[in-house]
Amino acid sequence: MLIVHVHVQVKPDAVEAFRAATLENARASVQEAGIARFDVCQQADDPTRFVLVEVYRDADAPAKHKESAHYATWRDTVAPMMAEPRRSVKYTNAFPADAGW
């Protein structure tokens, strides 16, 4: 499994539009065979900050996800809403080692 945390800070006037577009993308993303989980987290003390937690079943799944129409729509829709470029951090699953999401 590959776990990716995507950190996003959006412009204050774009929070609701970003949230709506991101939830739509998440709903479509969890339908992909290679995605085990896709969480959208909004920071409690700063609603302009989000973390997308993407859990992929294998190393090829992120590239397939980025080829999807819903991802392209999300990427293009939210780009002007970001206060700074998004960044991602990749993780491997340490526990439970046999997580079967």
C-alpha cells in the first residue's frame, strides 16, 4: 500500500468551493479499483487548510488516478483557489502490516 497525504491551503474566500469540488473528486476516487481509501480532512483551527489522505492499493494506482477525468476536473477547478502550491508526502503502511482495506 502507498499512502499519500496532500497538504493544501486555499484562499479564505474559496474554502466552500474547494471543499465541494474536493468532496466530489473524493466520491469518484473511491470508485477506482486502485484506491482503498480517500479522506478529505479540514483543519479544525484553520479551515483554509486541508489534508487529503489517499490510500492506494499498489504503486501504479496514483498514476491511473491522475489519468481520470474526475481528477483532471478537480485539478483544473481548484488550481486558482489555492493560496500556495499543494504538496504531498508519501508513506508506506507500518501497522497493521497486513491491512486489507
